[in-house]
Amino acid sequence: MQFYIDFDGVYMNSTVWINGHKLGVRPYGYSSFRYDLTPYLKFGGKNVVAVRVDNSDQPNSRWYSGCGIYRHVWLNKTDKIHIAHWGTHVVAEGNKVNVAVEIDNNTASSQSIVVKNRILSQAGVQVASSSKKVSLSPAAKSVSSSSQMKVSRPLLWSCDNPYIYKVVTTIEHNGKVIDSYETTTGFRSFKFDAEKGFSLNGRQMKINGVCQHHDLGCLGAAINEDALHRQLHILKEMGANAVRCSHNPPAPELLAMCDTMGLIVMDESFDMWRRRKTQNDYARFFDEWAERDLTDLVLRDRNHPSILMWSIGNEVLEQWSSADADTLTAEQANLILNAGHDASTLAHGEELSVNSLLTRNLCDLVRRLDTTRPITAGCNEPDPNNHLFKSGALDIIGFNYHHEWVKDVPQNFPGKPFIFSESVSALQSRGFYMMPSDTVYKAPKEWWLPYTDPSFQCSAYDNMHASWSSTHEETWDVVKHNDFVGGQFIWTGFDYIGEPTPYGFPARSSYFGIVDLAGFPKDSYYMYQSEWTDKQVLHLFPHWNWLDGQDIDMWCYYNNADEVELFVNGRSQGVKAKADSHQYHIMWRLKFEPGEVKAVARKDGKVVAEKTIRTASAPAALRLTADRTSFGHNANGDNLAFITVEVVDNAGNLCPHADNQVFFEVEGGRIVGVDNGNPVSMERFKDNKRKAFNGRCLVVVAADGGDVTLRAKGYQLAGSEVVIRK
């Protein structure tokens, strides 16, 4: 038998031993890798696997990376003849499925085997099969066997109906099955077009995507399937149909979920190449390890039907002839990346620079392993003389920001498809509003200027953005009204730990997310939902707790209606409607008076939706809402429930300014995280208490095998409890 240990990711500089024998090192913290344990095992005795992680050289990332063995580890036992690591390559095109299988023979003699492939429908019904005899030489590594099958009238994979097929590959030796491996696949056709943008299965559509870092908020960077699925579900409910893995290889579980949830993926390799962005980052390993790391990324991920493009890098400094960031702080480097550079640092003439040749080499490497997907890179230098663009190797022109340059893309990049590989970078805190709302705040005004505000918060009106970027509405308008723009990946879907632009300490997490760190949507979430989905949307904000006589701007996102009328304490404040397809919200400027504000949406004169917000009185009680009622039959210690805690008044109205301390008790389980979405909270993520932030906080509980009861208490607040069944 053969024994292997597989690591999905170790951050970073890992060294692995078995029984004192050094198996190898792996610097890149996001790569998956395997070691063969077989020669060093003590059969019948004690075996010790030791892993050393050296993450002491700081800083080495521009965001919170986590540390240690933060993804799954697998022990695999195989026959000496087996399918190689990442040894199947499945390509489904039209009604044909091509399967290439790499086989390892660790015996000392020639072998004759039979390689069989079966294609199963989503219901588990066999729809095609193949069988092929293969001869193996002694100690042969990665002997290839290829076969082609046809599936009659295959069902297509799409964002709305992500239909999945399974390829089951088996090896038979002397009539006995000695290895079996399952590969997910899907039938879909897609095209990136220089004039018409993006189409999937022949239907033109926009990629409505978000960028995501890998941390899971209060749970940190360690992978948890329930937490990851919750993030993707919230984004899918918003109308997102795509995710960019920013800026590194993702956890395998994310790709599996995108396959089955219908989310398009941009799979990305590196945040830097040879030129570093922080003092001790991956740039110091790039020359030695980039080929191996990029190869392993493509081999590991190329069977996923959700992946429709590869990205070889994000905002790499090789876009320019010289753009050193070695002497800058992480915050300064993040700002200068988007500040623009002198034309003298761009490509000149027809001769390709070293940076352009490096771009070609990376693209060539990807194409040797996968010819079915286009290649792009996230570039924040929009000039066609950017060394990456000048290489001619990128299939898709990807801009990070620079929406004002988009109109010139057809002239600057003739015949090349275009997407926003990264966009927006609006700054928002859930539940915090800066008026007048029709004033746009840029923070900082220029990248080299400091930005301060005693609140340490950002406005949720969609009227605040970073110096290099735009509001949500501004960039979406460019994407929506230009057919050649294939779509965008917004920075970001969720807030994440690190990069707390525009503030420094005590801010410790981002303001970029459409959803806050705790998983609570900010108001812009509903703008996208009104544009990206057919769901009935009527989102009125902000809250209705202000000073008497204060001028308040009430915004409304809506769809599937002709007009919206606003009432304050029963008195109409007027009927408003969007003037055209370039307008995304309507607004009333009102004098505050306590009571209620009500929006009524009508279509063809009939009421289709209503939304009422009432002035909340003093905090009186806690309200708990769990995202699930049961952990299910297969629950284990990794299954989580996310419980929203709201501070409400005696009538059940959310108290929008409440910051009460809430204490938690749990029976039958344990608290694994608490949060409230406040980017400047210095409270612990693992605790039995949390302050509310603008009326809400979150507690995450895990089951210990039975029912879980969570109780919440607060000073002068009526307590509450919720039960999640086993």
C-alpha cells in the first residue's frame, strides 16, 4: 500500500517531517501539496508527523492571512497502482466528455490494468461510460490514459441551474477494483467578446461578481464549511453570480460550493511577483517557487465547471518598469498601488521588456495545463503600455478601478474582451450616515494625505469612497450601460480583517464590504439586489431616530414598480420615481419628527410593496434569530449556527443607536465567535459577551451532539433565548 499526507494550505513557510525524516518545505501559504509517507512509516509501530510553520517574518501580507494549518489535512491510503495526485483532467464540451487519467505504478514490475470511466447524472444515473486497457512499466510515474464519451442531450451548468455531473474513474487489476476517484464536471459554453461582453450558454449577461478574501470574520482564517457557505449564500441572495479569489489560491471547499451554487469563479494565483509589496512577502520565493505553485493551482482546480477564467496576478508592480514599494508601510503600499505612475515607467517601442516576457511565461505555463479558459490579471495601470498588457499574452483585459478609462478600451485594446477585475472600493459602515447625502466624500482625498474623523466610521449612503475609486452606483452605471464590459468584481463582498482604509489604528478591519464582518448587509446590498435580481425590493433607509427638526435624507432602493410615495406620520411627502436607467435610488429631504416613515411602491397604480420604519424608544429587550433551526442528522463539532442579536424597544422596533453590552450563556454547545461588524471594535472575537453596534451583534455557536440553547442577557434588558435542535 501507499500512504500520502495532503495539506490544503499552511500559512506559511511550512516544513513537514515523518519519524524524523524531512519530507519537504513549502513557502507559499495558499498552495495545496502532498507528501509520500510510505518509505518512512513504521508499520505496527508509532508514527509521528511533525509540521513546523515559520510565519515570524512580518509583515508578509497586506491583509490578515491567518497562521498555521488553517485548511484541511488528509491522510490517503492507496494501492501501489493508483490514480496520480490531481490525476484526472475532465473537459466537457458540446455533448462530449474527454477524460485524461494519470496513473502511478509503484510496483517493481510491468502491470496490465483496465481504466474505466462512468459519467453519472446529478441523480446518480449512469449516462455514459468507457473502458480501456493500459500497460504500465515498472515504477512508472504518471502514465496517461485518455478516453472520450458522449452524453445525450446534456443538461447545462448555469448560474440559475448549476447542473453537475460526476465522472467516476476506476482502475481494475486482475478483475479487482484497486482505485476509484470522483471528479465533478459540468457542461457549459461561455465567451468573452470584445463587443458584446460575456455570454454563458449563448445568453449575454453581466458577471456580477465580488472579490473575497479568505477570512471568515470572527472565526479567523481557519476553514469552516458552514461559515463559508453562509457567506456565499448571502452573496447569492444579493444577486451576485461570481466570486474572485483574492488574491491567492482558495480553499478547495469554496470551489466545490461555487460548482453547486452557480457562482462563476476567477481563480487567482499571486498578489505579487518578483517585486514585493511588504517586506517579507512571497516575492522572495517567487523565482524559485512560482512555476510549481502556479502549476499546482491549475492542476488542482481545472476540473471545476465554476471556474471560467484564470488570473496570474493582482496589481503586481511589474506593470511598471520601476514601482518599488519596499520602503513603504503596508498601508502606504496599498495606497500607492492605485495612485498612478509616470509614463516613463511604461513600455516603449516594440521590444518586450523582462516584465512582459515574464507575463508571457506565466500565461504559457497555464495554457500548457489548460486550454479551455481565458487568462487575465488584475491591473491598476490602465494604459495599454502597461508591461502586462504589452505582452499580448492576456486573453482578457482586466482593470482594477479606473472606470473613467473604460470608454477608451475599444480603441486602446482593439479586439480584446474587457472586465473590471476589481471595482468600486466604496467605504461604508453599517448604520452610520453622513449628510447631506448628495455630497460625495473621498477618503483620503489623495493617496498621500492622511484622513481622520473622530467617529472612525464611513457613511452608508453610498456617498463615500477611497481616493482611487468610486461609489457603487457610479461604477455599476458604467458596467450596465456598456455592452463590451463583461462585468465586474466589486471590492469587496464581505468586510475582512486588515486593510482598514481610510483609517489606521484602532480600526482593524475593512470598510469596503457590501456586507459587514458579522455578515449583516449594508444598505448598498439592496441596490444590487434591486438591479441584479427579480425579487421585489423596497429598501428604505436610514433609521428614524434623529433630533427634532433635523434635516434627514431618506433614500430608497426599489424595483418592479413605477413609483414610490413617502409618508411621515400619515402625511404624504410626495411621489418619486427614477428618471431613467441611470438612476439607482430616490431621495426625500425631510424634517425629522418622531413617529413613523412609510414607503409605498406602486406599479400600474397598484400597491406592490410597503416598508415602514418607526422611531424606537429606549432599549428594552433582546431579540434572537438563528440562521437554522436544526444542526441536522450529521452534525459534528464543526457545524455552526449564526445567531443575530438585536436590541429592541418595548414595541419590537430595532434601536438603531444601541451599543448595549450583551452577555451569552450556552447549553449543549459552545460559543466559537462573537462579532458586531464594527471595524474599530477592540473586543475579542472569542468571548461570551459583545457590545451591540448600531443595534446588532452576532454570536456563533457549535453543537456538542445534542440540542443547543443560547441565552442572551443585558443590563436593564429583557433576556431572550433560542434553541437549535440536534
